[in-house]
Amino acid sequence: MSDETTLENPAAETPETTDGMAEPTAKVTQLNPKAEAPPVAGEQAEPAGDAPADPDILGKLDPNELAIMTSLNQQSRQMVFQIGQSEINKQRLLAQLGQLEQQSHGQSQAIGKRLGIPDGTQWNVTPDGQVRKMQQPTPFTPPQQKAPGKN
């Protein structure tokens, strides 16, 4: 009989969910409790045979903790992936917006040329399709003040 038991987390299969997130998978291997008791928190399991204990090992997660940590780790990786996909989509949309702006500018130039509008003239289109010259604002000049002491 083996000293290890393999558990599978049925909630951690990898089917796509309706929100596009993949559920994580996790396989948990634990020691058979009849063969060897799991270490108590803060204690280290006895090494097998004559192998020295690893001073860097602080303890062992129970199967539920391991399944939770594995699930959370996989969910965070999935979110990072989705953020990356969103950034790619954002870049594509920005490129399309740039193309639309170029088309709009080219169309405006063609209309201005057809109507004989001089370069540099600001104009706009009314909702009924009339092209109107935009009025240039007059520059603001502050009123002249009399020097003190002079009448």
C-alpha cells in the first residue's frame, strides 16, 4: 500500500465559464494519514531515511490550503492574461481611431478644395450640410489706463 494519496479538486477543472474566466485545476497529493501524521504548523516532518532535515522548509500546507492557494494563483494569472488581451484590444482600437481621423482630415481637405476654401480658413459644417466660415475671435485689448497724477 502506498503512503501517498492523490486528491483531485473537482471544483478546479478548467472549463470556460460564462464570464470567459477559466476555472483553475489543482491536484493535491497528501500523505496517507494512517501511514504518517501530517506535521503540525511550525513543525517539520521527519525526513525519510538518513536524509538531513531541510532548514528552509517551515511546514506543509494541508490539502485544502494548497487547493485554495493554487486556485488563487491560477485566477490571478488568468486576470493578468485578460488585462494583456485588453491592452492589445485597446491598441487596435487606437489604431482604428487614428485611421478614422486621417480619413476625416482627408475628406475635409477634399471638401475645402472643392469649395475653394483657402488653406488656413477655419470652417465647420452645420447639421443641414452648410459649410460656414468660423468667425475669428477678436483679440482682447485691455482698456488704456491714465497714468497716476495726470488729468
